[in-house]
Amino acid sequence: MAGKGVRRRWVLDLHGMRREGTKERGFAYRLPGGALVEDEKTLARIAKLRIPPAWQDVRIARGETAPLQAVGVDKKGRTQYLYHARFRAQREEEKFRRVVEFGEALPALRRRVRADLGGDGLERARVLAAMVRLIDQGFFRIGNDKSAEAESTFGLSTIRGSHVKLDGKVVKFDYVGKWRKKQQRAIKDPDVATIVAQLKKTRGAELFKFAQNGRIVDVKDRHVNDYIQSIIGDAFTAKDFRTWAGTLLCSIALAMQGQGESKTERKRRVRKAIVATAEQLGNTPAVCRSSYICPRLLDEYMEGRPLETLRKTRKGSPVVRVGLSMEEKALLKFLRETIADRRKRPRAA
């Protein structure tokens, strides 16, 4: 009930002010009754929000403490949001704790996946286990029917048989993903390769499907999320794999660069680490930073905390099929210590 109340308050707040005008002519702001906003304090708050000039249908909260401060539609027709700094900090804290909890749950999920891969034929659990193994090892986005149909961009649940080739125990993927970025992956996994070989013999354009009650069912993103949640709880989805992987890859990249002596140098190294992480996830650096890297990791690095314990000391992938890798254990330990350290710090007056 509390959540509904918060959402309702945001909607009411955002009915407060609308932006008019253009960047060239200048912007004005009006209240619901049509009166111009002329209060200097309110105008200063709006200016501080730095709402992009290109946004259309901009609505701004009247209250300076509202969690959602502004909404608009960008050039591509996507609704964008600007949040209050306090609310952003709260969301980042929640995201941080979610990463820790996912890392703690990952060994149990990997054990179940390994067990289900030993099933028969194209039974539901076996196919979904193969997909989760691929998401885990290859950092795939799950995808959805809407993107596949409207934009011809794909994720694992919508990948077609033509996007996948087998080379012995290696499964090779070549397709166009979100943001129309070309995605290429090669995953060596004999269990998954065996299942993919069976799937490629079935009818239909989409690769992943399972047998249920005498019929063949195309896998949807919800099936994969249901499988994950049945093992480690309703809090997690396929996206959590990418957040875990993004944080892991970025932590290694930062650790391998070492701690910069100045804030400027650390900023440069953070940018470099994010670019490297984005390349492995198949994202743009901006999306990678905002969606797939735990903000606390970057905060700790920028504050000068050494990350030497997160260095990669062996060849091969930093993720494993069972348990946690050395790198994953080091990251989880680091994140747990960060929680403990922050609890010990005195609160700001």
C-alpha cells in the first residue's frame, strides 16, 4: 500500500508544472491554472535539474522534495525521468544490496542449473537451465518479443536458429541486440551444445523452446525469470546476472589499473574500466554505467580505496559453472566489507 501511495503522490506532483517554449526562444513554466511560474526560488530549482532542452512534454514536480522531480520524452520517443538526489541515493543503496544478495545466492542457482542440465530431451527445466547457463557465462540480455517484432533486435529468449552455429562443444552466436549493436559470443559448454543441437532440429524460427504436455512451447522471458525465481527467490531476474557480471568485470578492470594518485587520474581510469566492461557486455558505456555496474564500487574507488584484492591472477573467464570463482569471491568479500565499513562511519550532522 505504501508503494501505491508514493506513486500516486508522484503523479499528482507532476501535474504541477509544464514546460513551454524552445531552447532558441527560451523556456517558460506554467502551473495547472495557466499562471506563469515567476518565483525565483522555483525557477532556480528547475534550472538546477538541468532538464535536456530536446525533451518534449516536460512535466515538473511542484515540491522540491518529491522523489520524482521531472518527466519528459526524448528524441527517440522514450519517457525519461529525473529523480531527487536523496531518492537516487536510496535506489543506489538498494541496487548495491541486491548485487550482494545475488552474489550470495549464485552458488545455489548454479548447482541447480548443473543438475537440471542432466535431464532428458527438451523438457522445460533442462532447456531453461541451458539458457541460464548461457546468461551466466556469456552475459546475454534476455530479450523480449516486442523488441524482436518491432525493431528486429534480439536477446537470448528471441534468438533464432539462424543466429547460432555449433563448432563441436562451442556454441557461436551472431545477432543484432538492443540499440542495434552487433553481438557475437562463443561459449564452450558441452552440455549446452548438446541441447542446442537438439533445438536446432525443431521447427520454428526461434531457437529456444521446450516440450510440455505433448506440445512445443516457445520460451519467453517470463519463463526464464520464473525458473530463476523458483530457485533463489522472487527478488531476482535474468537482469541481475548482467549487473553482477558488469560489477565483476569493472572491479577487475579497475584493480588491474591500480589506484590513481589524483582524482583526475581516477576519473580517467574509471572511464577506461567502464568502456572495457561495456565491450564485454555489448552495451554503450553510458548504459553500462547506469544499469550494470554497482555505483558503490565506483564510489569506493573514487574515494581512494585500494582494489588490489580484486586483481585477476589467472587466465580464463572470471565466472565459473559451479560455486564462485576466485574473482567473484573477492568481489563479494569486498562488497560485504564495504557494508560493514559504512555502518561504522559516523553519520553526517
